[in-house]
Amino acid sequence: MPRWVLALVLALAAALAAQSVRLGHQVLQELEGLSTAATDNMQWNLSQAEVEHLKLESAVLTARSPADLPLLRRQFDIYYSRIATFRESPLFAGLRQSPAGTGLLQKMQDRLDRMAAVIDSSDQQLLDRLSDLAEELQQNSGDVRELALFGVVLQVEDSKDKRLQLFTILARLGWVVLALVLALALAALLLGRLYRKGRRLAKERARAAARMEAMIASSLDAILVVGADGRIQAFNGAAETVFGYSREEAVGQSMVNLIVPDHLQEAHKAGMRRFLQTGEARVAGKGRLQLEARRKSGELFPVELSVSVSQSGTDMVFVSFLRDISDRIAAEEELRRARDDALAGERAKHNLLTVMSHEMRTPLTGVLGAIDLIEGTGPTPEQRRYLQAMRVSGELLLHHVNDVLELSRLESGADTEKLRIFDLEELVSGLVESQQASAKGRGIDLSLHCSLGGKSVVAGRPRAVQQVLLNLIGNALKFTGEGAVSVDVMRLQGSETVELHVADTGKGIAPEDLERIFEDFITLDASYGRGSEGTGLGLSITKRLVHAMGGSISCESEVGEGSLFTISLPLPPAKAPPRRQEQGRPRPNGACRLLIAEDNDINRELLATMLRQEGHHVTAAPGGAEAVQAAAEERFDLILMDISMPHVDGIEALSRIRSQNLAEGTDIVALTAHAAAEDHARILEAGFAEVLTKPANKAELADVIARRAGGGVKALPRTESDIHQFFEALGKEQARSFLIAFCDEVKALQDQLLGAGMLEDGQRKEAHRLAGSAAVLGLPDLRAAMLAIETAPEDEPPPLAPFQQAWAGAEAALAPHLRG
């Protein structure tokens, strides 16, 4: 039998019971209504109205003087209130619902309103109109008697209706009681059938429980059933295997004393007390937890524990599932050791790259610096070729070192470059222009086409864009013997995406190698006779840089036809920032006092010589302690500090100088072979003004001195001894030849400026070059004038007057040496 049938019968019985209760309640209410004096109360009120009318009539007839009027008015108010009760009280609703009763009440109310006007008048007026009141009351007496009789009629009719209604309710109650008896009989029949079914289900549950017990006994997890008193009630076979106790030994014993380690027993007991007292559970029902357990042998081992609470009435048990996870913990520990070993290997690789960077850059600084100095001594053409070969090899080695370091930086996720607003067309144009000499030397036509729709100013990472293009253009030139390399830059219509295409007519790439070219250390020409040199990191670095900017890179190529690299970058258009005038310190207009701290003897000597040749006064310190002492004894315009020095390194030396206030207002620039981004961040955080990475060339040194050495000790006067030293270093003939060429170049620049309305880039570069020569010759005024030309605003004519005045003085100083 479906359960819904019983549910329906029980619901019907409940509804009938509720209906019988409701009807019985109505019977009681009706009987109570019949037994109360509500009708008597209505009759009494109607009779009382007649009495009050007679009292009012008596008061009117007996009133003779003003002293009798208050009684008259009070009696009127009483009678008026009585009539108002008939009009408003729910007791007289039946009277008001009758048309005859309503008319009678309205007629009496109109009469009362007329009498009220007389009652509310002055005493004299009231005395004068007593006869009118008597006449009104005489007419009203009949209406009062008729109203009382009308009430008797209504009372009789109402009693008859209530008796009929009571009879109807009793009849309904009888039918409901009969239906309720039938429903209860049917429910008893159904409950009997359910009882028999329940007995069958109990037997089935017993069989299911037996099967469940068998399953628990065969479970691989230890299962313990523990009562609220903490004693074990069930202990399966897996528990016997895990803990070493037999079921007979475990059942009835305290679980705490049996399997819980000593150091966890108090916590377990406190948790049990808390749960039994407050119901707060921290283990039960909280999923799987990892704890320790104890075997019969006393051995402690890790277990995974899950506890659930089962309650039936007042009987509560805790069912615990425990799994021995010793093997898993051992495997995890092995994985952890492997991970730590891998991380240690990564750290070792990183440290190796950092150390090798420093150790390789330091000698490279000496090699390239020595080449710069030798080139200034007037070598023969053959010697110049050897020096050029040395420079190319040194710079190539430096490029390879930079590639490896850049790969390490990108793998670590470091990206110190922030979003900036820059002119993309200007950046690409400058980059292509810088590669024209290399392209022409190889007989390659290098071209550029920009189509940015008038939106060349963008927001992005210019250094990364420049490096990506430089790698691709450099590869295109390297692998194109003769032909053309084209660079196309275009903005996609209605988009923030810019596509950059670098195409060449080189030897192309095989289809099976198109994916490999972006992998680390991949060079497609790995034979002994390799036609191109490189680490195989250029395209790998390029791909990482592109992805770091949120872009994509792809390559299409045909063997023997050439290759096309396509880069898509999100470079939204931006508004160019307003051009600001240079702020901060003024550029130095002469020699500066410089302090250099360098522990490498060769690098220190070469750096000092290069700076002295630029006309500066240089103090060289072989270590950090000596640099601190020099800063205490003399004031400098700029301090160039190596970082890795024995005993007192550059960071410690900076800290001592700043803490002792030895070089207030003087910038300290780090000159280091450490090239990693995190190293630079650590150096800048220590307080250095900026970081120069070794090997630093003359242009970089001149730039940092120009930006950082201003505002310190003013330029020192130079004497003709500089020119004498120049002649001694180069020899008379070569020095005189240099002076003649220098004068011709200055005059040529002067002629160009006289006929020019605005400065051109070539003229600025020439002024910058001649400013260095003027510094070597000890001509500070001419050098300052050249620097003023180099940095003059674009929209103003060149400053010719200072230049001509300085050149006139320089010609006079050089004239004796030109004549020999």
C-alpha cells in the first residue's frame, strides 16, 4: 500500500477532528449567547430610555426658576446619551438595520436636536420656552413607547434565529463526528498493515546490518566505534592489523589509553568534554585530519582520521575511520627533498650566473677600457685593425653575457620596466637608423614603413619594444647575405593593437624548425663551420619579452626565399606629455672633482685615465675604506663606487659616508658588474643615485657626470699644461695634426651654425663630440659652449655668441702650438 494513502487518511482524520472542535466551539458560543443577558440588556436599555424620558418630562414640568435649570439640563444630557446609544452601539445594530427602526430613531433624533437648541440657550430663554419643551416631550412619549415595543419584537426574532442556528451546528457536528469515527477506523486498519510491514523491514535491516558489519570487517581502513564514555564498542579487522590489538583486547577498553599518544591524550579528553557539554566539535564532522596514533608496540605513526557522530535517542557513538599514511608521508618527504634539491639547483644556477656576470664583466671592463685608451694614442692603421678586432670580440662576448643574464631575468619573472608614454615611430626610426651602417656594410637595403594613423604616441614598455625589434632586425641582417630587410609598423583599424613586421630575403627556415627557433640555446647552424655566431637565446628572449607585454609572435618562412616575423602588441594610443625643461642640477661647465672606488687595479687605472683625459680631476681609491677616508678629507662633485670590494664593499662604504655626513649634496653612483635586476634593485634601495653596469664606455660616463656632477665644486681652472701633456702623450707631429683637424672641424661647425635657423641632430652630435675634444685640450669655455649647443631647445636658434667668444679665446690659446 502506498504511504500516501495512509498520509491522506490521517490528514483527513486530522481535518475532521479540527472541524469537530471548531463546530463544538461554535455550539458553546451559541449556548453561551443564549444563556447571557445580552437581549435582556437591550430590553433594559429600551425601558431605561422610557424612564429617562419621564424624568426629563418631570424636570421640565417642575422647573420654575434658574435654580431648577441645571437639573433639567443634566436630565436632558442623560436622555440624549441614551438615544445616542441606540444610534451607535453594536447591541442595537438589528434595530438600526430595520427601516422602521431607522425612521423612528431619526425622528427622535430630529426632535432631540430641536430641544438641544433650547436647552443650550440662556437661562431666561430656557424658562420662557419650557412650554415648547413640554410639547416636544409630549409628542416624543409615543415614539419612546413604540421604540420599546419594536425592541421586544426584534428580541423574539433574534432568539428564534439563534435556536435555528444552534440546531444547524449540532447537525453538522454530528455528521463530522460520524466521519471522524470512520476515518479513525480506516487509519487503524492502515496502521495495522504498516505494523506488519515494519516488522518485515526490521528483519531486512537486521540482515543489512549484518552485511554492513561484514563490509566493515573487510575494510582496508581501521574503523572504531567509540561510545560517549570513551570506550571502544567495535574494532574491525583492519584496526587489528594497523594497531596490533585483537578485537577481544580492544573492545571495552578506553580508546585514549589504547591508541592515543601520550602528548595528545589531554587534548583529546578536553575535546570530548567540550563536545559533550556544549556540542562544539573541532574534529568530529570536520573531514579528514592528519594526526599521530600509537601501535601496541608503542610505535608512533601518522594516520589520516575522519570522525562522525551517530545518535539514536539518547545513545551517542563516535565512528572513527583511520588510515595508516606512513608510506604516503615518506613519499611526500621524498618529493619535498626532490623539490628542495631542484630549487637549490635553480638558486645555484642563478648564483652562478650572477657571479660569472661579475667575474666576466670585470675583466671585460679592463679590456674594452684599454682598447679605448690605446685608440687615443694614435695607433697605425694595422694596429687600428687589430684594435677593432679586439673591440668586436669583446663586445660580442659582452653581448653573449647579456643574453644569458636577460634569459635568467625573464625566467625569474622580473620586469622592472614600468609602463611609459613614448613615440613609437620615433623609437623605431631611431633603431632602424642605428642599424643602417651594419646593413650597408653587408650590402643590404634596410627600409622602414610606419602606418600608425597619426597615433604614434603610445603607452607601453619602450625598452622591451626596442630590444625585441633589435633582436629581430639583428637576426634578419645576420642571416641575409645580400638583399633587403624591411620593417613595417601598423596599427590595426579601430584597435589598440600594433603589428610589427620584420621581413628579410635571407636563406629562410625549414618548416620543422619554425617552432624550435623560439627555444633556449637553439642555433639552426650547429655544424663546425657555423656561418653565424650566437648563443641561441635571441629569439627565446624575444618571445618572452613579447609575452610579458601581453602580445604574440609568429614566424612564416620559405627556405631560400626569406622569413617574416610578425609581432602583435597591445600599445594603446596616448597623449604625449608636455615637454618639460630640464630640472635639477645644472650641467657642469668644466672639470669636476671625481672620486672613484675600484679594487681591480687595471680597471681603476683605466677608469682614472679615461676621466682625466676628459679633463676631470680624479682621486682613485682601491677599496671602500679608502673611499670613505677620501670623502672625509676632500669634497667631490661625484663619487663612482664599485660594489664588490673586499673588507668594505660599496654598500657599506655608502652607508658610512651618509651616516658621517661626509658627502652632503654629492651623488654616489654605483659602478658594478652585477647586471641582474634584483641586484640593481638592492643597490638602489641602499641609497645609490643610479647604477652603471660595467663595462661603461666614455659616452655613458660623460652622460652620468653631466647629469650628476653639477651643483658641486665649481669647475677648476685649466692651464696650458693640459696641452703640453697632450703633446707629450701623442708626440709633436701627431698632436699638431690632431689640433689642425680639430680647428678645421670647429670652424666647419661654426659655418654651418651661421647659416642655420634651427639645430639639426647631426650638428648636436658634432657639438657633443667636439666638447669632449675641448675637455681633453683643457678648453673649458669652449667645451661649455659646445654642450650648450648640444642641449639647446629645438624651437630656438643655436647660442652662437657664447660659442664665438669661447672659440676666439681657444684659437688664441692654440695658435702657438699650431705654429710649432
